[in-house]
Amino acid sequence: MPNTIGANFVNSITGGRLDSANLSKVLAEAEVASQRGILDRNASRVEKEQTALSFLRTNLNAFNTFTQDLARPNFFNSLSATASSPQSLDVTLGDGAAVGNFSVSVEQLAQAQTQVLNTSFSSRSATIPTGTLTIEQAGQTKTFEINATNNTLESFQASFNAANLGVTAAIIKDGNEFKLMFSSQNSGADGAFSLTGSNGLTGFDNADATITSTAQDAQIKVNGVTVNSATNRFDDVLDGVSFTAKQAQPGLVQQVSIQRDTSAVEEAVKDFVLVYNQLQEILKDLGSNRELTAAEKDDPTFEFTGALAGNPVLRSLQFQLRDSITTPLPGQQPPFNTLSSIGVSLKIDGTLELNESQLNNVLNNNIEQLAGVFSKGGQSDNSLIQVVNTTDRTQAGDYEVFLTSVAERAVLNGGAVNLDVNGEIVLGAGAQFDLVFNGNESVTLEFAAGSYTPQAFASMLQSAINNEPTLQSLPGRIEVAFDGASSSFQLSSSQFGRNSEVTLSNVIGFDNAGLTDSTARGADVQGRLEIDGRTLDLGAFANANDGRLIRISNFAVTLDGQPAAARGLEFRVLGGVPDPSTPLGGLTVSEGFASRIFEQVRSQIADNGAIGARLETLQNRTAQFDEQRARLDARFEAAEARYRLQFANLQSILSQFQQTGDFLTATFNRNNRN
């Protein structure tokens, strides 16, 4: 029998019937099969863990989107305002607004002066007299020349409006006739103007016109106090509260109520409880040891069930989340240092339960404490230190603020005034100066001749500066005051800090007012912030447009080069007595449950966190498996080639044997015949 098998094998080789290529492949595969099986099993386990961790990371990132609002202290400061007569008054809230109720009445709306020349013209191209038109407005005098290039109604209107003189011209049609109408560019009492023609210009004087609208300020009463504004908007009448008058209703008192907008906070707390419980279900499913049924194995719902069973990264995350929820806040006073104080309790299965009645009670009566329960916030033991904001980068702890110098506004002090026998300041014709305000481009202001008491001069000068069109569009204002003790004027910018500037140049005709070419600049607050023996320079982080405001950048380092614990912290230093050796006050930053969990989750999923680092390790192992698989493939190919060669050699040898056998057989047969 063996001889028969061997004969068949030899015959199959020599006859070309054996599939040596397939046999070589089978033998080569058998040579690497054991190692390939181990590699595939390891790669499958790594891929399963990698996919599950990526799934977990995605869900943790989604969870953090629901915690980030609750982690921000500003989220709890949202206010809403209502007016009992909204068709008459609109209320806008900004930074610094506080809860309160106010009585407000709209006495009158702002108006711009409008006057129409009595002279009628036959067409838009009709000619008008030439000469000089003088405009006096808010203590300033401006002139406009009418000549052969602009002495038609249309050309005058275009060139006059292009001159930006604070008064605009318009052509109105009255039946078959046309008239010129002049209007102050800005509303308010300071927009009142007068026109005078000279050098041959007639029919343009105020006496030759009909005033159809008188310039007046808008006027409201807030809790009985009269407040005026050149426009219908009243900015920061109360800290952070602005009003817009829409309809005059003199004597009609309406109620304005500013209340906490708790609806968004309530919704955020409910969402937090919901998504936390959903996250717990995901973590429980990932770590499950339950054996799936055949049907469940085919169900994509159970794709990740048990995928991280026994995984140390998952166990650590579960422990840290539970610890974050149950550990009382060290920086908060009882009872508002636990979640149970605001109606959120931990059940035995690890999920949260919300008592909505208890939450609503806290929302309505203890919103500040609720903010402390959830968000990372700050407070100071000195009212001159006002904490504005913290971020997730700000580390909890006790900081000390040392003050070297306070922030200052630019205050330009004039010289002593020269009063005439009537106790007035005489301003001659052609008085003017160039003004640079808070670092912006220089503007030229011209003033009409006149006599003023010091108080009237201060009012006129302040109005002229703040109503100048270019300056009016800029943030901040200039305050002009007369100091009786020094008998001089002070021009002060409302802005604090290094960008605060008041510069007068090319001053002409203000000798009696004591004003000459001069410059004044503000300054930022200077000092240091200390925590745990490390120091941060405050001046380096002072805001350019408010030198009292300190905004620590997200990349700040201490003086010894270490990452600053105060990154993201914002606070204002409103004043104080400079003393480099004694703290102005303490500043405490404490964490809340939402900020604690947010930062913890963020650190876990970061590239250098537990999950991020594990994913990187698995990615590296996958790359190693790819390299090992490539080496096995190369080994398989080499083995297959070797077997192919061996079979080819064997076939060649056996073919030679076959030829020899055939020769011997033929020889034997010939001999027998002979």
C-alpha cells in the first residue's frame, strides 16, 4: 500500500497533476498560523478597548457640554427686566445691574431743532445768494462759503452736508415750490443752532426762518429724580441699567422690575441631573460582566456592553465621579456645601434624584448660594476688590492682593482763570483747540465769542466736546469741572488706565480760561497677586481700556516662571491705600460641584489624561501589531517561496528518475526481444 501511495505521489508530481502552488501556500500558512492567531486575538482585544474608550470619551465630552454653564459664575447672574408700560419705555441690562424695583415716567422725548427758510424757490436747480453762512451750536462757531460752485439748491445741499458741520440741509417740496430745511444732526438741547448770513448772503438768518421743531433733551424721572439725555437713550442711569424712551407720557408713573432670570438655571440643573444619570448607565453598561444572549450579541444596542469590564481606567473614573458628587465643598459654608442642600441627592444605584420643590425654593431665595454650589466663584474680604469672573483654568485657593498704585484717569489741570469785573470768563472770536481723547485721532473744535460764568463755561465746554460728532461715537466722555480752590478748570476722562488721555494742542483764545497746550494720561493699577509663595505682577494684566480691571491670561506665569494658579481670574481694584508690604485684601476662589466635575472630566479625556493617554497607548500597540503583521506576512511569503522552490527541485529530480527508468525499461525490452 505505501508503495502504491508513493507511486501515485511520484506519478502526480512527474505528471504535473499535483497543485504544488496551493500546497506551498498551505504549508507556509501552517508555519505562521500559531503566531498569527495570537496576534489577531491581541489586536481584536486592543481594537475593542480602543473603540469602547473612544465611545466613552465622546460621551464624557457631551456630558461636559451640560456642566460648563453651571460651572461659570456669570451664568447665575442673568437678569431680566420688565416695564409695566413697554410701549413707552424699554429697559436694557448690562454689567453691574442688580435686582430692584423702580418707578419711572417718560416726561418728554428728545428732539432735534428743525427750521425752514421762508424763501421759496421755483426748482431744485434754482440759484441762491452767495456769501458766508455762520453756524453757532453748542458754543462752537463754524462757517460755510457759498460761491459759484454750490449756489443752487441741489449743489448747496450736497456740499453743505458733506462738510459735516453738525447741521444738515434738506430740500422739501411744497406744492410747486421748493424750500430749504435745516436740522441739527444730533437731538438734544445742545443741538440748538442759529444761522447768520454775511458777505451778501441774505434770507438764511434765523429771523428769516420758521422753527418747526425745538431742540430739547429727553427727560425721564427715576424714583422722582429727573434725568436728561440728548437722545432717547439713557445709559447707565443706574449701574448696568439703561432706558430708552419710546413715547412721552408725562406724569404717568410705571414700574420697572429687575429680577433674577432663574428659568435658564433651573433648566440647566435638570439637564445636569438627567445627563449625569445617563452617563452612569453608560459606565455601568461598559463595565458589565453579564453574559449576553445570542439575540443581544446581534443587537447593535449592546455593542459596548462589557467592553471595559475590569478596566482600571473605567473603575478610576467611576470612583472619581462618585467622590466629586459626595465630597462636601471645602470653600463653602454649610449647608450650601453639598448637593443635597439644593435638592439633588445620590441614590443607592449611583444615580441622582432631583427634588424640584427644594430647588425652586433655593432659586427664589438663595440664588447666590446656588451659584456657589455649582460654579467656581470668587469673593474678597475688601469691598474695593470686586471679583468679576473665574474660568475652569482658575485654581481654587486663597490669594492676597498687594497694591503699589491705584488706577487713574487722565485729568488735565488748567491754569488759574482770569475773570472780568462781572466775574465772567471772556472768550474772544476765533477761539479753538485741537483735542486728542483716549488715544484717538485729533479733532478741532471752534467756539463762538461770549462771556461765561465759570460754571456756565464748564457746562458749555463739556457739552461742546462730548457732542462733537467724531468724539460722540467713541466710548467714554470728558467731564469738565471748575475747582474753586485753585480757580482752575479740570478736564477729566471717564476712562481709567493707560489708554486714558486728554491732550490739548494749538490752543487759541483760551488764555482767560487758563487752558494751554498740555497733556494728561491715566495709569493702570499696579501691584501683585500672591498665593502659596508665588507672585504674579498685576500691572502686566491690566485692561487697556479700564486700568482698574485685571484679566489674568490663560497662559500667565508667575515671576519664577511657573504656571499661574490665577489663570482666567478677573477682578477690579476700585481703590485703596497703596502699601507694598500689607495686603489690600484677600481674594478666595472656591470650586463648585459642576466646576469640579467639569475639570475632572476634561482632565480625563485630555490627551495627557487617563483616557487620552490610554488611547494613545492602544494606538501605539495597534501600530506595533501592524508591524508584526507585516513581518508575519513577509515570513509567510518567504516560506511559500521556499516550498515552491523545494517542490520545483523535487519535480526536477523525479523527472530525471522517470527518464532513467524509461530508458532502463526500453533497454530491458529490447534485450528480451533479442
